[in-house]
Amino acid sequence: MSEKAAVLVAGSWGTALASVLADKMDVMIWTRNEAQKDEINEEHRNERFLPGVELSPRIVATTDMGEAVAGAKAVVIVAPSSAMREVARSLKAYWNEEMTIVHATKGFETESLKRMSVVIAEELGCEEGRIVVLSGPSHAEEVVKRCPTTVVVASLVEEQAQRAQDLFMNSYFRVYTNRDMVGVELAGALKNIIALGAGMSDGLGYGDNAKAALLTRGLAEITRIGVEMGANPLTFAGLAGVGDLVVTATSRHSRNWRAGYMLGEGKSLDTVLSSMGMVVEGIRTTKAARTISEKYQVQMPIAQQLYHVLFDGIEPRVAVEALMGRDRKTEMEVMSLETWEQWHN
């Protein structure tokens, strides 16, 4: 009998990861949408999220979570951050300790500011070390075409990360392990803010100089808050950090870049969201980051200005002027001396 994995839910990234898994095993993908289920099962397509892509016949969709999870060696959760707690709560009735639990969602729970692994562990009633996070530079549109892709899987328990590595790794999808789960999750979530800013810069017509500076200073900003929250600074120089930042902030495949571009063109946030038709995690994350920066007393000037654009109605050009007019700084102000010494020693 073939091995089986379950994927929750059938968005673009969930479907792409199901395609990777289908190279090795049967995959059952869970959706709430009856029409989407029928399209995947009868036509082997998911046109709303991955138009023009033919899916493996080993991918079968269901609207019954219990059916999706039954007998699965692994459960991969790719729900939007806003729905993660609800999905994890529903999963609790069906999972067991033998299953590898992987999530691939890049965001925070806005109200609690908790990382997704914490939310899942709380709802399943297990240790956070049972959870694995998958992240890195990976557009769904390229993964389903078997373009070479490299990602990282992180867990507090090395054995769990290695299980996920074995699960996903194949000839076109290379997987590294990492013990810094906090850093990998923070990097994946926070880079969406910088990608919004990069799209906005392009929409304003500011060119490559401005975008390069934005990405560089954005990475410093992400690293600064990440280290204060307990992450390893080296994680932000790896696949989950600079790798994911580059791919998300420079590609038209990126929802966050596209949303930022439309904002830079002068479109309202409501117009942008209605035209996207899919979740733009960077918008929710910008709101969370503002609260996090206040909580940890760490400056995040790019996130702060994007918050003003998104939620206070400030014009994008005014936000850029505010960033360019900040007080003089030294480039090496990435983290506090005390924190740096803790990691260095």
C-alpha cells in the first residue's frame, strides 16, 4: 500500500506542496469548497490558484478533514494565518503522535502576535517541538513546473526536521534542516512587509537603487527584531531570510509585491485587496510588526511607515520622504551590543 500525506488547504502553495509530495506518495488535499474539490478530482486542475497547471492524479481532494488525515504519515498545514487556529483546532480530532506535522504559513496571529507553530501546538495540545516549519524562496507557480527550488525545514527537535526533509526532498526540490525555528518563522513572516515596500517603490517608479537599499535595510530591520525575539542572526543570511526576501520582493509572482505595486500606483487598500482575490499576508503582518516593535522596543522604521500607508492613509511618497529624512545612523546598527555578545559568545 502506498504511503499517504494530507495537505490542509488547497490554495496555491498548498497545492504546489501537494504536487511535490505526489512524486513519492498519495496525497489527499482538504478544501471547504465543493466545486474546487470536484475540479481537482475530475479535471486535475486548481484554476483559481494555479491556472493552466495539470495536477498529478495522485492528488485527491476532499471536503472531509477526517478522510484527508486518516492514515496519513504527515499532515502539511498551509492555511492563511488568520485561519490557522481554526484549522488546527479542527485537526485535533484526527491527528496522532506518529504523524509529522509541518506548516508552511508565513505570518503571525494578529491578535496574540504568536507564531504559527505556537498556535498549532496550543490547539493540538502538544509540545512545539512536534511541529516543523517549511520556508524559503519558493513561488508556487515555479514549484509546480518543477523548477529547481531550495527551502529549509526547521524544528526545535532535529529528528522532526529530518522527517520533513525526507518527506519533501527530490530531484528539483532541495531541503535543508535548521534548528532555529523562531528565526525561520520570523524571517518568513517579516519579509512580506519588505516585499510590500519593494512593490510600492516600483509602483512609484523609484528604480533599482531605491529597491536595493530597501531590501538591504529591510533585512537589517528583520534581523534586529528577530534577534531580540531569540533568533540566531545567521538564519537571516540564509534561505529563510535573504533568500526568501529576494524572491518575494523582486517577482511578479509575489502577492505582496503586486499589492505594494498597486499601492505605489495610487490605488486604495480596499481596491488592492478586492482585485487580488487571495490573501496578502504582508498586510496583516505589518499590523502585527508595529505592535511587536513596540513590545520589544526595537525600531522598525520601514514597517512603521508602511503601517501609516496601509492604515493611516499616508501617501506612499510621503512615507518614503519620512524614511529618507531620518536622523543620521551608522550602517552597523543591527542589534544591541549586549545581544550581539550573547550570540558571539
